[in-house]
Amino acid sequence: MAAAAALNMDSVWLDLLLHFMALSLLAIGGAITTVPEMHRYLVTQRGWLAEADFTSAIALAQAAPGPNLLFVVVLGYQVAGLAGAAASLAGMLLPSATLTLAATRWARANREWRGVRAFNAGMTPLTLGLILSSGWLLAAPFLRAPEHRWSSGALMVLTIVLTLRTRINLVWLVLGGGVLGALRVV
């Protein structure tokens, strides 16, 4: 029985490693842009995490100081302990870091080419769209709950307006949202 459980856990962290390696190559704009696919895989398809655990893991890691990638470690840890955390982190870092290093060196050497300039210009709207889809996925549970719908929606609109119209550091907006959540305003 213990051998079967160990084999199953090996399969879980290997699945995490391989899936996060594939996601790594899609993470244009950072790992946060792959949140919808992580949600589909971890919550909907595999059932390894509950909706609330998934959202909480991302919120906790985003609130903590350090790199934006921390939520991947928290998700992996929740699924398969330290091996899952290591597998998720390695899966997200290795392919994209290798590709980025090679592509950056090539693009720097060929930066005057029209295709390179067009590629760089096209990445901005793609990245923005991926970030917005991640934000929508994380906001959806609050927008569906009648008791949070209006306050959460208003907070999101206020955050977008403040981000676009002022130079307020995003850390203050995240802190303000956290305080409002702790006070149960939203």
C-alpha cells in the first residue's frame, strides 16, 4: 500500500513537472499569465486543489515579498509537498529561461531586422490579454457571489482607474485591497 502511494506521488510530481514545463513556454508576460491553464489543470481536470485553495495560494504568494513566480511553488506544495513545489518551480523556470537566453542573444544580434521589431511590438497586446484573462479568472468567484459582487466589481474598477490615472505604486493598491478584505468590506 505504501509503495502504491509512493508511486502515485511520484506520478503527481512528474505530472506537475511536465505540465509546468509546457506552461513555461506559454508564459509570455510572466507565470501569472498561465493562471487560467493552471486552474483548468489543477482544479478542474485533476481535482488536486479546491477553487478556494487555488485562489488563496495565488493571493498569498502575490502578497508576499519576492518574485512574482512564488505562487507556482505554493501551488506545487499544496498538491505534492516539497517534491511538488520543486517540480513546479523547475518546470516553470528551466524551459523559459533556456529559451529566453537563446532568443535574447539572437534578437540582440539581429535587432535591426524588421521581423524582430514586429515581433517585439506584437508581444505587448498579447501579454496584456494574457494578464487580463488571469485577472478575470481570479476575480470570477467574487463576482459570482451575490454578497461580494458589487463591492468586488467596484474595487476592481477603482484599481484599474488608479493604475491608469495615477502613479500610485501597485504595492499600495494590493495592500489596500488586502485591508478591505480583512475588514470584510469586499
